[in-house]
Amino acid sequence: MPERLQTFQWHGAEITTLPEGGGGAGGKCGLRRAGDPLGASRLGMQFHIEITETTVADWQEIPAYAESLRRALGEARAAGLAAEVAPHLDAFRATATRMNAALARAMAG
């Protein structure tokens, strides 16, 4: 995988501690970003690999999601998020394709 990936993140949850035994240093490292290295062959990530042309609109139909988005971005930007995301969909798909291929290689290996 490349060092940087273009991804779509929309969530209010943040992982701040790993479960016992999860991660380096006896599980004492915390994840505070969307992707943090956990060792030579492990990585924790939190973003939406499944984004498509309709994802933003679909999620905005869920009242709690729509309200969370308005609070995070403001009314105007929340209303225009689908248009803001659209030019990045090819990059998001490329990230998903690369991740799926890397996972398949790792599982086969």
C-alpha cells in the first residue's frame, strides 16, 4: 500500500485505546488518526471504503447522520457534500481496489 491514501471519513467515533493484546507495546498504543501503524504487518484504519455516488445522499436520509453532518460542517457545506465528494470518487475506488488486492495477497500469502 502507498504511504498516503485518499479516503472518505464520516464518523463521530474515535478509537482511543486498543483492546487488551491489540497492537504494539502490549496493546498500550492508542489510535487517534484514521490509520495508525501497529507493527510491521498490521494497520488499523477507520474510513469508508464503500463510498459510491449515492452514499452521501443515502446517509443524509438518516436524521441522526444528517444532524451530525450539519453540526460538523455547517448547513451549507453539509448540503453540498455530495457535490464536494463526487470529483474524488475515482480516487476512492482506486483506494478500495488497492486495499482489496493487498488484502487478497496477504490472505493468500
